[in-house]
Amino acid sequence: MDLFDHPENPVPAGGICAGVTTRDGIRLRTARWMPDGGRLKGTVTLLQGRAEFIEKYFETISDLRARGFAVVTFDWRGQGGSQRLLSNPRRGHVDDFSDYVTDLDHVMGEISLACMPGPHYLLAHSTGGAIALLAARRLRTRVERAVLSAPLIGLGKVGGKLPQRVICPLASLLSAFGFGQAFVPGGKEKLAMTFESNPLTSDAARFHRNEAVLSAHPHLEIGAPTVDWLASACRSMNRFMAPDFGPALSLPVLIVAPAGDGIVSTRAAERFARQTRSARFLEIAGARHELLMEDDLYRDQFLAAFDAFVGETPVAGRPAHFEPAVPSA
């Protein structure tokens, strides 16, 4: 398994790319970096959103390393450079989000905690944020804090689609009738969009950079989600809104939500934070869904919030240097 270079998106120096196999036999592509030097602040495990891939986060990885963090990241099963799950590799499929929790648990145990310096933090975007919440009870003994960018707690209304209260029962019904591995209605193998019509970012340079990487390495791309993916996402969102989920969450979490998000629901994230004592909520006015791919006006606000939240963690007694171990394959 390799990382893929591009003139507009060079691989950060010193990275180690490796494949690991989960307990249910799925091969994942992982990568890790030590910080650029200076004071060592710990390790950030970076969790992508749906349809993303390690290369998309090279800029963010460099930002974290410059701040003194080691970084671990990986592609979820079924996307990026990890093992695809269906004969059609473009279908964004998972049977259940608990399988993603298995991916996270394995990478944390085999790489982040085994090979990298503490203290440990999570930085998770969109679907990655949902998975972090699902895994939060076990993560509480493993990580100090989690920062969630536009987490998938509720669906947005991009493109004028049906509301969540209609979409979720429909997905469940289609799955029950055996259409779970089909694209969601209207879904295609390629998520073609122009910059002018995209709901993800207002930054043209970062948008076109990500498009250039996929054009050069199309095997990293997936299309629309499957019905089973959507049905499982709905089950997870229902869990988050249950009256006992938020109050039981003890992991300190910062939720940063873009005011202009059409992919996921900013209001659902705000309601969740209100009922969760361990969660804080910040809304960034004007920003779109992909905060870490946004214009510097919005991206810098997100990074400042990350710095402030993670910087509250006590640092006394932390070792200045760390020699990483070598994980088992």
C-alpha cells in the first residue's frame, strides 16, 4: 500500500504507509507521521468523512505536524486505498457503522496507542465524527479529547432532497427488501460536480486540488453511498438523538459546525451538544461542509478552535522525545 504524490499535493515527508488487517479480515491502508520537530504534544488520529482518502488531508497533516503533533490516519473500509467491499468498487458501501468502529478500534490499538506518543486526540470529519461518537465509550480510556468537524448527527438538505424523517424509513424499507447493496436512488458511480455548484467548500484552489488528485489516481474515488450505508447512518443518527445518549457521553468533545452546511444538519449538532454535558459547540458563520478544505477565513477559525480546545489538556510530565514502535501487519 502506498501514498500517492501529486505536484499540487505532495506527500508530507517522513510518512510511513502500511496495511493492517482488522479482526474481521478487512485490509486497511494506514499512514503515520512524527511531528516536524520541536516540542512533542502527542498524537492526533485523523478520521476522514465518507468518500475521502488519506491524500486529501496532506495539508491538514502538515498543519498538525507543524504544531508538534504526530499524526495517524487511515482509509475506512470500502473507500480510498483500503479494501473495497463489493464487486463494483465505486459503491460506497458498509453493512453497518459498527464495522467502521471495528476499523477505528483496530487502528487505535495497533498503531496510535502501540506506536505513537501520547497524549492522544481525535480529529474527525463528518462520517468520521459519527463513528467517533459511536466509539466514544471505549475511546474515553484511550484519548483525551475529540474535535468533530461537521459531524454526521443529522442530514442536511443539499439539493432540496427529502427530509430525514422520510429518507430514513425509505432506506430501511429498501434494505429490508434486498436492495441494500444498490446505490441510493439517484446515486451514481462518480460524484461529478463543478466548483460553482459544490456544497463542500468556497475555496477554489483546494477544490481543484482534490479534483486533480482524483483525476490522477481515480482508484481512490467512490461514488454515491449504497442503501445499506444510508440505512446504517440513519440508525446511528437515531441513537445520537436518543435521550440517554448525550448525557452518557463522558469524552470531552468540541463540535465545530459550518453555518452553511447542506450535507449534514448544523441544528442537529447544536441540539446534540445542548444535551451533552461533555460537549461544546461552535458554529462558523458562512462556512460550508468541509471546514478543513475551506477558505482560510473559515479554516483558520477551525484550527484556532482546535488549538484552544486541545491546549486545555494538562501537559505536565510529558516526555520530550518518543521512539515509535513497529506495528504488526
